[in-house]
Amino acid sequence: MDIREKYNLLLNYDLDLSMIKAVIELKNECKLNNNYEYFYLSNLLIIDIYINENLLTDALNIAYKNFDDLDPTIYKNIYVSLLERLIYICIQKKNYQSAFRYANEKRLYI
């Protein structure tokens, strides 16, 4: 089974903490194969799992790290998805100034 099939299979499950190990394994496999598109998509899945479990600080830490590493010229859709998650997390944490900054960055990017 290739990486794309594994990723699509993970999308069919409920995103909860029991899935985190499978997603991290996929992420590590992506890194070994230099498949950075699915590496970042796996990180988005991890962020979604943490958001669903209300672990916003953990989700924010991963999102910030990806935001720094991600090249928006290559991974346009992933970049926009990451910005949307950053906006959501910042609003949930009542950090409206950061949420506005990311919303503005998304507006300028699109």
C-alpha cells in the first residue's frame, strides 16, 4: 500500500487520540520517502486530532512549526489549510490579534 492509500484510509476513521500513532507512523514514512506533501498533510491530521481532543496548545505548537517550515509557493492548498487551522486555534484560545494576523495573511495570499 502506498502513502496516498494509507493517508486516504486514515481519513475514513474518526480523528481521535487512538489514531495518533498511525498518523505519526505515516508521517515518518513520508519523511523517509521524501514525500513532503503527505508529510504536511499528516501534520494537518495530527493538528485536527488535537483540535478534536481540545489539546489546543499542542495543536498550536505543531501548526507554528509547520508554518515556519512550509513553502507556500509549492504547497498552496496545504498553506491555506494551515492558516485556517491557525485562525481557528487562535480564536479558541481567545488570541484575537494573532487570529486577525493569520486571517489577513490568508486574505493577502488568496
